[in-house]
Amino acid sequence: MMESPPALVLEDVSKRFGRVQAVDHLSLQVEPGHLAGFLGPNGAGKSTTLYMIPRLVRPTHGRISLFGVDIWKNYKKAIRSVGITVETPAFYEYLSGRKNLELTARLLDHVSAREIDEILERIGLAERQHDRVRVYSTGMKQRLGIGRAMLGRPRLLILDEPTNGMDPEGTHEVLSFLREKVRNDGLTIFISSHLMSEIEEYCDSVFVINRGHLVASGRVKELLKPHERIVRVTFQGKVPDRDFISRHEQIRNVEPVTADTMEITLAQDDSAWLNQCLQQAGFRVSAIAPKQKTLKEFFLSITGLRHAEVPLSINQAPAAQAGLYAPQSQASATQAGDKSHD
Ligand SMILES: Nc1ncnc2c1ncn2[C@@H]1O[C@H](COP(=O)(O)OP(=O)(O)O)[C@@H](O)[C@H]1O
Ligand SMILES: [Mg+2]
């Protein structure tokens, strides 16, 4: 027996709706204490996967366990450890936030008024608990949905696109709130998203799904280890031109980033050589550092896809972050989203 079993294990899970193979032999493990992301374009099979966990959808095949407890063998015990929100949580809009939580609490055993107080505090709605949900912002409603999933003190929260349709500020509000819950309250959280930037910025680990298949997984930090051969160089004064570049075989490519910064791809991992070479040619280098990978580049590198083939709804980052990704590939790749087999 392992000391602390994974919060969630999916083993070879599949789900077919008629002719649509929504989830296709999917296996993954969410480690306890992680904020784990489940990333994939629209139609990839995220919701279907998540809804199989509390048995809202019945798998065609495979096994699922929560903290080591099989959901089909011991549903009562397994389900106690999990709270889930669906993609767009619905509330009684004319009732207060608190009243909405109380209604759900009635369906569960042993939820005290005190626990509801605590949750309202934890989701930052204590002050607004008596306002009607109708007047809540999208972010407040999402937090209320998360609060509702917290009723009964689950150890794992499963949240289906908790930031869908939100502006960058609301998104930040919700995701930093979740980060804090993982850090301070020892919760494990598994969230789906179609936005790479969200996962990249907030999650510990990520599972990438496309057409029902797992295409990549791992710790975000590991996946995004810096490039060895691409360096970002900032200049003071003049910057190298095409001529200079073509004279050096060791320089494979140069991409301007800003007026004084360039990304230089080297034939070998040797930034010391580059630095010396630039100085000798009379350029003044004020900074030189390995380039950080983005999740999109990682995705391209592991799938071997070309830019235009990336299932790009993954990439439609909030406007504030859109600059992280190659904009020219967005338009063409959007259509590669999974609508084709809906
Ligand atoms: N109840 C259903 N009946 C038929 N097809 C479904 C049903 N739910 C989902 N699908 C299909 O399964 C695929 C995966 O959908 P979904 O899990 O909602 O993806 P995601 O949440 O990643 O956008 C899609 O092709 C979708 O149309
Ligand atoms: Mg979905």
C-alpha cells in the first residue's frame, strides 16, 4: 500500500456516446496537494471525463478511484471526498448566496450553519452572503459554485472550466483564490480549461487532452524548462542585422522581440560564445538569458504538430496574455478545434 494514495486515478477510462468516442482510453493520476489542470480544446472530452468521476456519466470502460477508493465498489465512501462544479453552475438567482448554499446543504448529511459561515468566509462572500445571487458578478457566482462544491468538506475539488467566460481580472481572482486554497487549506483541485495561459500560470501539473486522448502530462515547471539553445538577448544601442547573422554558422535564427531584445537560436548550447562574439563585433549586451518555453511550444514539441495543426482554442488566451503566443497561427488553427465530430 502507498502511504498517501493519489487524490484521483483514472485507469483506461473511455466513454462513447453513440458514434462519438468522447473519451478514449484515458489514464491519469492527480497527486494530493496539487492544483492540477486539465487542458484541451472545446469538445476534447474534458467535461465528459470530469462528470464520470462523481458518476454523473457512466463510463463505457475503465476504473476510477478517489484517494484509493474505487467509485464503483464503494461509491458512498469515495464520493464523500469529492466536490464538483459543472461548467455553468446554476443558482436560484432571487435567493441570497447563503440561502443557495443552505438548500444544497440540506441534501447532504451533517452540514452545520457554522460550516456554511466558514465556507462563505473562505470564498470571500461573507459580506455579500445576504445579497441576491442576481446581483453577483460572474466571479462571485463562480466562487459561490466553488463554495457549494466545498460543502461536506471534500478533500478534492473538481471544477469544470471555473473561469469560462470571465474577463482577465475575474479569471485571476478565481485562480489565485484556488491557488490559495491548495496552499493553505491542503485541498487538491482539478480544474479544466481550454486556455493554456491559465494552466501555465497557476497550476502545478497539467494533463493535456485532445479528441479524448491524453497527449501530454507532467509538472508545469518540468514541461516548461527553459530552452537550451534559444537565448533572449537585450542590447544597449544597435542590434545585429541579417548580415551579421549570416556570417556566423553557429547562429541558426534570430527573432526580434522588442526594439532592443532578440531571441537567438544557436546551433549549440553556448551562450558564453555568443556573448563574446557579440561583444567583439561591437554590440553592447545588457542581458542574456535562456528563453522560457511556453506551454504552446511545449505542446508543439511533444505532438510534432505544425503551428496550424494545434487545436488552437487552447490558445485563445485572454487579451492581456495573447502576446505570449504566435498570433499568426491563431486564426488558422481555431478551426482545428474538435467541432468536427460533434
Ligand atoms: N450527452 C452527450 N451525448 C452525445 N455526445 C456528447 C454528450 N456529451 C458530450 N458529447 C460529445 O462528446 C465530445 C466531448 O465533449 P465534452 O466532454 O463536452 O468536451 P469538452 O468539455 O472538452 O468541451 C464532444 O464531441 C461532444 O459533442
Ligand atoms: Mg466542457
